[in-house]
Amino acid sequence: MKKLINDVSNVLTESLDGFVAAHGDIITLGAEHKFVQRRVLKPGKVALLSGGGSGHEPLHAGFVGHGMLDAACPGQVFTSPTPDQMIAAAEAVDTGAGVLFIVKNYEGDVMNFDMAREMAGRDIETVITDDDVAVENSLYTTGRRGVAGTLVVEKVVGAAAEQGADLRALKQLGDRVNRATRSMGVALTSCTVPAAGKPTFDMGPTEMEMGVGIHGEPGRRRVALRSADEIAEEMVAAIAGDLKAKGNALFFVNGFGGTPAMELYLMYNAAAAQLAKHGITPVRSLVGSYVTSLDMAGCSITVTMLDDEITKGWDAPVHTPALRWGL
Amino acid sequence: MKKLINDVSNVLTESLDGFVAAHGDIITLGAEHKFVQRRVLKPGKVALLSGGGSGHEPLHAGFVGHGMLDAACPGQVFTSPTPDQMIAAAEAVDTGAGVLFIVKNYEGDVMNFDMAREMAGRDIETVITDDDVAVENSLYTTGRRGVAGTLVVEKVVGAAAEQGADLRALKQLGDRVNRATRSMGVALTSCTVPAAGKPTFDMGPTEMEMGVGIHGEPGRRRVALRSADEIAEEMVAAIAGDLKAKGNALFFVNGFGGTPAMELYLMYNAAAAQLAKHGITPVRSLVGSYVTSLDMAGCSITVTMLDDEITKGWDAPVHTPALRWGL
């Protein structure tokens, strides 16, 4: 294993220390590294709280700030955060208007956020994201997995929260954005969890995993390495077939951590041509490594069908470590 | 070789097509893929023009837009663009106030930008960046290499150009920012050039290259894999020893393309502790993969000593595909 780390047991805390040092104008760190929160809270605004296993950076802590999340709870690598983290974070950021949990659909995360909701003694709603069309159930999941589309939910709901929407309205909006969003991923290499010290799975030099999950969990099938065009064709067909919609969309090409921008833009080009065949027109775009799987090579594509409300939420100003515009 | 590509001979053009499709609100593509330019030019402003071999994305095309570059010329992977590209780009973006070339110090780039300057028949000045302290001469370089510090030069000079500074003033400012800037890199793996199909150099599973260049060219020496703290100590000592300055700085941790955010932030933490020992205080920060070497794992660190003018230039609004704030 080759990584820029010190002791494997301190990877998360040292990385978080660097993160808050680099972005101290936007965020602060809660006690015992339990959560990252917005430096300046907005009284009367519903607090948005997310979290999950680490290793997907910048998700979620990179999306804490004006126009997106109020707090994020980082678990150990690929491990759910614990209910006491969420309870402490909710306590820190709830200014009286309630708290919305945004949770990717993995059994550990859903269970722990549910427990936190029951124990916190606050007004809390939960949006579960499950945008991955690759498989119906998976290694850590009952139902579909929540993947890169979670960013879109956090952005659009974050904008509405900033505008003063109440907790019930935000819960409805979050569910609606999730339903308008589909993703699928492909891996060319495995990731390596620091504490494990070796790749999560074996993959031959001419193989790829179609429909891979963001923890390297299996997708639809292992296939021989294909061209970008062929990969894009299958991923877009799966997404468009499931969406059953035509029209304007947000199109998001996401790198898994080990794939450079040059390949992501080439995939954007390949997939945009496929979207056109299905009557889907990208009118908003995001390209970059935002929902990662440590050092895994590969990418996912995410399509969110746009209406006026979702477009307005996407375009709204945002000021976080990883996404910033209009401010 | 595992990459998200189609035909290796079309990697650059297909990636550029995706790039302009994704960022068509900011940029347009010149004829024959010769350059990327700002969609909206500002008459009377000095035009900033950069370029170099591809494979370092988002550098330079990702920095075209308000507050940074007016145009960027992409060469083939790790190959200088040709003078006709620069001449065509200068023709497209010069609104009468002259053109500033910003060129990383590699022999091919310097020669071709020089030739373009002679042939273009315009008022052109050139800033050469050479921020890499690792080696004095290198495989493609007489003198020090221009690496990630080039981003800082483009940002600060871009801001001054936007404010109306004239060509001579911008040339002076660019040289000054370059002199205030030092970088050094480390590689854990080689990159793989698509057309070559195999890693540029061999590196054992427990080795790393200290002082690597952004084309994978050799650095100071090959050493056994070290901890992040040890790597940071050597890189910061080399930079601080060369800068011979204390005080406030911009601190930039740059990923080479195959290294995830989690490790970059851990390196930020490790290196910030070393900077403190040398009396250098990061008051501005940038962390991400901005000046890459295709899929190489590793990172560089860059320090720019700040004064009021450089700080103001860094903080100024920018709206490009890869860097955006204040707009």
C-alpha cells in the first residue's frame, strides 16, 4: 500500500485536522472530531446534517457551508458514524427550526441516523438517497445504494433551507430531488482501505467492474475493459431506462479518486452523446471528483431531471470547501 | 493500461470537446482545437495566454475565464503546443492592449512561445515560471522547472489584468509572484501516457520519487516509502531554505491526479506543522488536484510569500471552470 499517511489508525483525524486548518474561514471542528460544522449558523434556518463513512471526500464535510450543509459527521473509512456523533452535531447546529438528516442508503448509516433521531429529542426528518441504478440490493444495502446523486440533493435542499423553507417542505423537496436523480459507476481498479493495507478486491489488468459501488462493492458484473464510448452507452442506457424521462437535466461526471480530469471530461463527451439519443439535454454540468472511493480509478455519471425549483436550487449561491459559486 | 478512453490518438480532442461542452457558459474552443478562450473578452484589457503539454488538467484550460486567463493552448500529452496555436490564440483574444504569455520553464514550451512572440507581430511579454526547488536542471529543462506555482502566477496576474494593469506592469508582477513562490513534489507511482500505453518509469512497491517533476521526470532521488510527516519535513525544508523568508503565505497542496482528497488534507496537516517551524504562516490555502500528471499518485506543495498586492490578487473574484469564487 502506497499512501501519503502516517499511522493508519490516525488517517481520519489527521486528515480532518488538515481540512479544518485549510478551510477555517468556513468550518469548525466539533469536539473529539465528531463532526464538522458551519462556522456561522443562521438562526431560524432548518439545519441540514449529513454524514457517512470517510473515504468519499469531499463528500460530506466538503459540502458544509452557506447554501449546503450545516454539519457533517465523518465515520471511520467506509464505516458509518455513530449516533452520538449525529446527536452532538444536531445539538450544535439546531437553532430551533429542526434538523434534516440526509443519509445515503446503507444499512449501517440508516440504522445509526434512525437511532440518533429517536434519541436526540428534537424535530428531525430524514431524506434517504438511493440514486444508484446498478443493483437493487448490495453488500451493505437493502434497496438501492445512495451515491453521487447525494451531492445534488444536498445542494438543492441546502439552497431551499437558506431561503427559509421549513422542515416538512425540505423533506419533501429532498425526496423529490432524489427521485429525479439516477447514477451508475464503473471501476477500473480497486480502492485500498488504509487499515486493510491491500486492495478491497482483485481485478485483472484487462477487467473492469460495471456498476461498482462507492466502497468497491460489486456492481452488475465484471467485464473486459471497454472503450469510453461503450461504457458511456451502457451507463446512460441504464440511467435513462430507469428515469423514463426526457428534457433538461443536470449532468454530473464524478471521479472516484484515482481518475484524472482529462479522462472525466472525455467521459463527459462520450456520455453526453448518449444522453442526446435518449432525449436528455444537459443544461447544467459538474465534472470532478466529489464523491470518491479513496484511490479507486473509475467514475460515475449522475443525471438529475430539472424543473424550475431544482434548477433554481442548483444555481443558488454556495460557499463550501468543495463547491463554491456566487459568493 | 486502464483508462477511460477510446482511441489513444483522440484522447486530447475528445477530452477538450467534453470540457467545452461542460463549461460552455465560460469558454469556447478555437478552430482545430488549437486553443480554449474566454467566451466574453474585455476590450482594453491585456490578454493573458498560457499553455503547455496536456495531461496537467485542469491547468491551463481550466483557468480560462474572468480573473485569470484569456486563452490556453493545449499541446498533445506532455508535449509543447506549437507556435501556430499561440499565434491563433493571441489573434483571437488580443483586444489591443497586448498579450502576456505565461510559460512554464521547459525547453520546448519556452522555444515555441518565443517563436510565436517573434512571429505574431503584436505587443507581447513573457513570464517564465520556475518554482520547482527540487532540481536545478532536468530532463526537459535548463534551469528550474515550472510547476504548480504557475497557478498562483496566473491567478494573481489575472486579477491585476482584470483591474486594468498594463502589459509592462503585469510582466513585472508575474515575475515577482514567481520569485515569491516555491514548490516541490513527490510521486508514489508513475503516470501512464496514453500513447505510450505503459508507465513512464518503473517504481518498486516500497519506493517513492522525492522531488519528482510533473511529467514523471526524475527528482532528487529515489527513496524508500516514508511517512507523510517525513515527506512533509523534507519538502518544506527545501522550500523554506530556498525562500529564505518568514511571514504570511499562501499554502497550496496539489494532487498529481491519482491521489484522493483525504491524503491531500493529511499532507496539508503534516506540512503546515513543518511550515510553522520555519516561521511561515498559511493565511490562504488551496487543496486539490489542479496541476496534475495524468494519473500519477503523489502531491506537490507550493508556498507563495504574501504581501498586500499578491494577497489582493489571490482574493479577487475569479470565474473559471476549475477555480471560482466571488462570482
